[in-house]
Amino acid sequence: MPQYLIYGGTPFESEDIGEREIVEKNMFGGNVGNELFFNSVVRSLSDNPTHDFSRLGIHHAHIDEVKYVILPLANLVRRGCENEISNLYNLLINSCTPFVVIGVGSDSSSNLVPDLSPEVIEIASKFFNAALERTASIGVRGERTQEVFIIALGLPKDRVRVIGCPSVQYFGKRFEKRLEGYQDFSSKTKIAVYYTAYMYDNDEAIFLYKLLKNHKESYVFFTDKVEAELLWDHKPMPQNRVHDLLPTYPGHFIIRGKRANFFATQKRLMESLSGFDFTIGTRIHGIIASILSGVPGILLSTSLRTLEIAQYHNIPYIMRSDIQETTSVELLYYKACLGMKKFYESYDEKLDVYTAFLRENNLPLSSHYCQL
């Protein structure tokens, strides 16, 4: 029996799983960002995931046969997640195994105010306090989530650790910091564009439409299952995701011009992004994947769940509410280039915080992850 059970639907990194299979079986939880987050946690804990890890099911019969249950929970503490948290709580109280929570986040309304229902607060408080009875600490991704856990959920202040998003530490000590000079912005600057295909803001849509229309070397990177199906099979997206200005339907000029991409694995995603000069958009893991590929990126932040990650890791960002149709793409590019230096300077410090959290919870780290 492996020493870890891990919660999540994302596949381990494998050359044996095709992108079609990943999408058709929805092995990545509907969004490729989940895969980067999930596999970053796996990489930090094991040199051989297929040997050390097994999947945690809702009614898993082998919990007490493993050393740890690993929970990379992303933004679980939000409205609508009562049942998921309740299922995890029931698994926890019916076992004796430590449940280690890594990188959990809360969410907010669009005006950056935490937005939790009483039902979520009640079950989340029970679950995370029970988890702390067997572990040293809970790992949250930012200071805002830390406040929610302490004030709203009643967790002890000294046992809620801000560790950021593990996806930023995907390469561990082996991350290559590329500080060479960036090219001047021009019509030839190759731009990767991300947007969230169900959270549209009109000013953002106009801004991105003009960018895509006027800058011929701009390309959209899709992230969702329904977007992959649109791109590969011309399957219509759900109507609530369609926007006239953005490539959300087969006849859009970006799709007709073959300027849209979808990659279901982070390896292929990073290989593609490394050929770009700049990345911009609302998808935090798209920006992280870009930066990890050596390409400057800037996040258009929409809520606390992305803002706190950007602030903690010094990822260049601008609030989406500050975007107007007249916002200069060129200025955002140079803002991203300047911001890369601060990101690189804090990378090792943030990695040390993350690995200290794993050690505090008695998790053995991957040898490849910790060594140059």
C-alpha cells in the first residue's frame, strides 16, 4: 500500500495518458490550473508518485493503512462547497490518519469582501479544527484566507501557516531564474492571453478584444473542458459562457485564424508558453505557468482568491477593475518585466516557507525537489 492517499481528480504527470483522454474523462477537474497545483504538491513529496501515491475516494477503505492523507484543496472554503467539506470531515473522523491540508484558500465577492455562507463556516470550522488534532498546522495560500480561518472558523492563530500556492514551487530548488534582458515591445511581441470563461467583465472583454484584434501575434490559451471541446470538436459552449467579443463560439476570428491553444498537461503547456514573450489574463495558474517558463506575465486579478497568491509570491498584477479599454498593453508588458525581478528575489524565501511547512507536518520531501 502506498504511504499517501491524495484527494483530487487530476492525473499524475504521465506520458501514457493522452490529452483527449484527460479531457473526455475530466481527469483535471474541469480546469488545467488544477493539474499544475495538484502535481506540484505531488512533486514536492515523491520521486516516484505512481509508487508512493494512491487516490482518495469518498468511501476509501484503506485510509488507516497509509501514513498520510494529502489534501491540496485550492479555494475550497467558499459558497456551495458544504457537501464536499462534509464528505472530507466524515472521512477524517472515521479514521486515525493525519489529513494534511496544503494550499487551501477562501473566496470573496467581486469587491474583495469574504463571502461565506453560515453552512460553509460551520462545517469548515469542524473539519479544519478536527484536522489540527492530528497535524501541526494548516497550510493556507494567503493572509486573507489566514484571517478567515482564524476569525471566522476559530482556528488557533499560531497553527495557520501562509505558504502560498504550491504550484509556484513546481520546480523546487531546480527552478531556473532567467534574468536576461527582455525584448522591447513591438507588433512582433508574442502574447499569450488568458481569461476566465464564465466571469466576464465588460471593460475586460473590450480590452482583450482590442488586444486580440489589433495585435496579430496574440493567442488565446484555453483552460476549461468546455473550451477544449469547442476548439477540438466545435462543440457549442454553454450559453452562460458565451461572450460576443471573446472566442467562445466557433465563428470567432481567433478560432477561425487558428490562434487558440489548449494543453491538458503542464509539460506541453510550459513548452508552448516558453515560445512567447508575454502573458496576460485572469487565470492565475496560466500566469504562474508562464513565469515558470521564463516568460513575464501579469495577472488581471478578479478576487481575493487570486490576489492573495499574487501578493504573497510577488507575481505582477493589476486589478481587473482598473482595466479600461484604453489601458496600454505595452505598459502592462513593461510592468510585468519589472515585476519578474521581485518574483525571482523572493522565490527561495517562499520555497523555504513551503518546505518548512511540509517538514513541520512530518512529510518527507522529494530528494529531487530539495536538491540542485
